[in-house]
Amino acid sequence: MTNQTLIIEPGLAERHYWRDLWRYRELFYVLAWRDVAVRYKQTIIGLAWALLQPFFTMVVFTVVFGKLARMPTEGDTPYALLVYAGLLPWQFFASALSSASGSLTGNANLISKVYFPRLIVPTAAVVTSFIDFLISFGILVLLMLWYQFWPGWQILTLPGFVLMAFLASLGPGLWITALNVKYRDFRYVIPFIVSMGLYVSPVGFSSSVIPEQWRLLYALNPMVGVIDGFRWAILGGAAHIYWPGFILSWGLIACFLWLGIRQFRRMERSFADFV
């Protein structure tokens, strides 16, 4: 048995912060798995909730936008597929943003007693939402079989757009959860963002209906580029990416991620005092 020397030095944890993220990876796994188990504990139909919510939302949007408003689809794509291909990334974003923003206050006992890189907590919450995304993806497969619609080679790029959606939710999530620890008013901001964002994002319709002169301005919503990318990857040549807006979305996502990490790290030392 070898003796190990523990060195306690001011600023040591700060210098080794990113290394500690890897050292505490088992805690990350535990928190992610716990969140999944808690979400569906004592529910009647369990994981089926991850299927029912997007399915019925897709039905409502298909009827309202496709049948009543008669919005155009992409090429000859069935409107239900168009909606669900946009709904998948939005549901992931909305769930991840909501989970991450309240993750620190939800783990107050752990944060106030034990040291570990706090960045693990909101990141684990986003990963939990990714599990719901994978379950919901099963409906997309069934819809493609029902409509006999087969994806093209673009489907190989889908993991890249999933990463894009992950980063799009993580950046604002880190920023809001850091502020939510000190200012609890921010817990009311997320439901408002999610409710409004569902309708201002091209979930129930194609972004191609936006007039050309307004498309770049419309792309200031980062989820526009994410949803367009998902549709292009899933629907293939039937969908198109507005590349100036897509590049703008990536730039905004990177900016929000940097601001989120910066704000989170700035306030991290005081989390234990406020939670």
C-alpha cells in the first residue's frame, strides 16, 4: 500500500479545474442516471411519456399548420415528417434548458457539502434530456416506415446536428442556472422562453416560408439553424439549409456557450453560500 500526500494550497482546485472534470466523471454518470430514474419513478407508463408528448404535439401542429393554415412542406415530404423532424431538436433543447437551469438548486445539499466541479451538475442534466431524445427518435423511425420515406446519405451528419443542439442548450443553461442560484426570479424565465420559442422557431412550419430579406434576421434565433440542419439530415434533398443563417446560428451558439461558461465559473465559488 502506497502513501499519498494530499496538498492543500490556495488556488490549487482552480488550476486543476478542467482536470477535475475528468477525475469526477463517475459522479457525472451517477447524477445523469439518477436524474433519468427520478424522472420516471412512480409513473404509470414510465418512459412512454417521452413518446406521447412529441407524438401528440406533432399531431396538433400537423393539423393546425398543415391542414388548416395549409403551410407548404419541403418537396414531397409528408407534413407530419416535416413537423417531427423539427420537433425532435426543439424538444431536446427545451427539456435540456429547463433541466440545466434548475439543476444547481435541485442539488443544493450536494453542492453545499462536497467539493467537485459544479459544471458537472448542469451538464449531467442536459445528458438526461438526451436520453429522452433517443427514445423520441423511435417515433421518427416509425413515421418513416409508415410513409415509406427513406433518408439519404445526409443522415450520417445527424450526430453533428445533435451536438449543435446540445451546445445550444448548454450555453444558456449554464448562464441561467448560475443566475438562478442567487436570483430565484430566473426560474420563471425558462417557461416563458420555451413557450414563446416553440412558436417563433420553425417547428410547425418550414423556415423557407420566411421572406428572403428577413431570413438572416430570423436566424438570430440559434434554433433556426439547428432545426434546419436536422431536417436536412433527416429529409435529405427534400430540405434545404440557408447557409448564411446556419453559419450565424453556429456563431451565436459558440458565443452563448462562452458567455455561459464564463458566467458560471465567475459565480461558482459563491454557489454553496446561496443554495
